[in-house]
Amino acid sequence: ATNRTFTMLKPDAVEKGHIGAILEKISASGFRIVAMKLTQMTTADAEAFYAIHNERPFFPELVEYMTRGPIVAAILEKENAVEDFRTLIGATNPVDAAEGTIRKMYADSISENAVHGSDSDDNAAIEGAFHFSGREQF
Ligand code: CMP
């Protein structure tokens, strides 16, 4: 079925000037952009967004990274969106990501991995609503 996923082009990808190339790849892979903006997460935003990771040793580093500069937040629509987007971005650690995936091409490390993709339909809805009102979704 056609459904939606949520993505962020993370601060490292924006800093390195990869917004255009990554959006081109997303569009060419058949995803329709239904919401999008350049924004910056506050510390409180990042702590809430990544609350599931708050006991992990990398949590402070993750919050620092995700708040250090602007991100591109977007909601994407496609047949089988969540799973197909995770295939397009590749494994969390770019060292393990398949050739041609976004993380293989644009990520430097497991901690600065260029792009986020929701891991389930439920999380896609929660994460999309975190960043966008209903009126901002097309
Ligand atoms: P993502 O899977 O989108 O969401 C959780 C993030 O935490 C992950 O991307 C990485 O940015 C980060 N992360 C996951 N595992 C590690 C790790 N072992 N060390 C540092 N950061 C990590």
C-alpha cells in the first residue's frame, strides 16, 4: 500500500552541501515529498525525538550532533515507503551500507550518518507529527 515515512537530512549532510544530491536521489527513487523544511532542533527537541536512546552511551553525543546546525525534515510518500526508504539509505553504520545507498555515498561514521529514516509506520506518523502540522502536509 501507499504510505509515508519521515526523514531528516542531518547536520553533517547539510554542512557538506549534500541537500540537493540527496533530494535528487530520493525523488529519482520514486518518493513524493509531501512536507519539507529547513529547521534546527533545540536540545529539548532532540532529547524528546531520541528519547528511546536516552540510556545509551552515545546519547549526549547524538543530541549535540543533531542540534549543531540546520537539518532538512521531510515526509515522503511511496508504495512501501518505510521499508523502501531504509533500503535506499542503507545500514546505520556507513561501513556496512550497501554500494549506492545514501549512507554509503554521504555518511562518514555511525554517529554522523547523514540521514534518518523511520523504522515503522507508527514511528513515521509520530516523527512526522513531531515536525509538521496537518496543514504543512500535502
Ligand atoms: P538513526 O538510526 O537515524 O537514529 C539513532 C542515531 O543514533 C543513529 O541514527 C546514529 O546517528 C546514532 N547512533 C546509533 N548508534 C550509534 C553508536 N554506536 N555510536 C554513536 N551514535 C550512534
